[in-house]
Amino acid sequence: MKYFHKPVLLSEVIEHLIYDIHGIYVDSTFGSGGHARSILKKISNKGKLIAFDQDQFSIIKNKICEKRIILFNANFRKIKKILKDSKNNLLNNVSGIMADLGVSSYQIDTPQRGFSIRFNNILDMRMDLSKTKSALNILKTYSFEELNNIFYKYGEFKNPQIISRKILLNRKFINTTFDLVKLFNKNIKFLSRLFQALRIEVNDEINALKKFLKQARNILKQGGRLAIISYHSLEDRLVKNFFKTGNIHGILRYDKKGNNLSPFHKRYTKRIFPTKQEIYTNNRAKSAILRITQKI
Ligand SMILES: C[S@@+](CC[C@H](N)C(=O)[O-])C[C@H]1O[C@@H](n2cnc3c(N)ncnc32)[C@H](O)[C@@H]1O
């Protein structure tokens, strides 16, 4: 079996997520199945793993054929409907849900997917290849305001207008990753944020994460755990606020007696970073933050 992606924070996820080896678990971002394989190793013959990935190729290339896993080629924003429609009606019966956000090494390292500044290819960046909106579409068709909005929100650029203007003036000549790299001729940090903003918009990543978190809260059974690995501050902020308050707006709500109405245990809300050793052997782990919580 060829592995395309080295799983990040693997032992930490397994240690904190799996507290009942006979339980039902969900891996919302199957990728190359690194976390999924370890979950399967840990759970018993009675346990189950439901896995999702919106990328058709991730599923085809890394498929695990065994009775305890059900793989869905679907976006995790539909998690509730899919679990509800499944013949065992899995809602409120799930012991743990994990998500390892963003793209896999397989996706970044496949030049024709257009995710990486390292290869010259059409600016695609779709995780789900059945969708029509690519990064190139955005660069060719978005208005000045729309471009400003994504570079400000998803790239956290303070002056997005400079970037948007340059794109509008040169959009006829932009087709490939290297066209964009050459147009801006800036350092890696700038380019990574530019590519990140486009990728988030192409895959509607923040909205998908919001929808997923809200549903995950309801799907988990009492005492169930939720583990999310994020790779940038936009995602991590959202996860942190959600774990603290139980809602995606991050607003603390109290009952009449002043008790916090968050459905999550405060004392189980943990933040975990990769060790130096892991970062040394897997550069992708560098920006990873794992947050774990438990439903009351
Ligand atoms: C970081 S990789 C996961 C790697 C995996 N944990 C492993 O060990 O191989 C993220 C994967 O999640 C998928 N993905 C990202 N957002 C998704 C979404 N909203 N719904 C379903 N899959 C998603 C990507 O296609 C990618 O394959």
C-alpha cells in the first residue's frame, strides 16, 4: 500500500478521541486514510468507522476494504443527512468525530491539481473535481469587491485592493500558478497567503467548517469527543470559539442561574501541538493545532 500523506498528530488524536473501543467513529477528512487506519487498529470488531472525503481520487486510491468502515465520497458539510440516511441511523450514536482540515500532501504534490506554487499548472485548486468553480474562474470573473473580500477575509491581507487591482489589470494573462507567482514576484509567505485565500474560496472551506461543526455537536452522543486539526488561524479561531461556546458565533450563552450553556465540557477542551520531533520528520505538521472537546 502506497501512502500519499503522513498523518499529523496521529497518536494524540487516537489517544484522546477513542475512549470506547466498541463505539462508532467518524473521520470527516479521510485523505490517504492515515488516521482512519489507526482508528481501525484501535477499535474492536464491534466498532465502526464512517469516513468522508470530497475528493474522488483520495477515496479511489486509498480505499480500505473491510467490514467495519463505510466510506462516503462526500463533503462533510452533509454529515448529518448522510448519517441519518444510513441504514443504521447513526445520529446521536457517535462516540467521536475527527477532522484533519485542508488539503493532503497527495493533493498538494499532484501538479495538475494546481494547489502548489512549486509546480506550473492551471490554477485549479478544487478538492471536489465535480464542482465547476476553480481558482482560475475566480481570477477571471470576480469583481474588484469580490476579490477584495476574499483576500481580506481568507488571506488576511490588510490592503487587498492592491492585489485585486493587479489581478484585474492582468487577468487576461493569468492562467497558471507560475503566471500568478510571476505577477506578484513576492516572498513565499505572501504567495502562500494568496494561494490560501483562493483555495478557501474555491472550496468554500470556512462555510463548510461552520456547517460541519454545528451538525457534529448534534450527532455526538453524550460524552462523545470532537477532535479538529487546523492549519491556519481562520480555522483555529472558529474551532476555538465553537468549543468554548457551542455556537459558531462564539457567543457565550447562560441560563437564568448563570450557568454556561455550552454543550462542551470546559475542562476537556484541550489544545495540542506537534512535538519538535514530529515537525522535524513531517514539515506539514509545522502549523498544525489539534483541539479536542467532549460533549456534556
Ligand atoms: C489533511 S487531509 C487529511 C489526511 C488524513 N487525515 C490522512 O491521514 O491521510 C484533508 C482531506 O480532507 C478532504 N477534505 C477537505 N475538506 C473537506 C470537506 N469539506 N469535506 C470532505 N472532505 C474534505 C481533502 O480532500 C483531503 O483529502
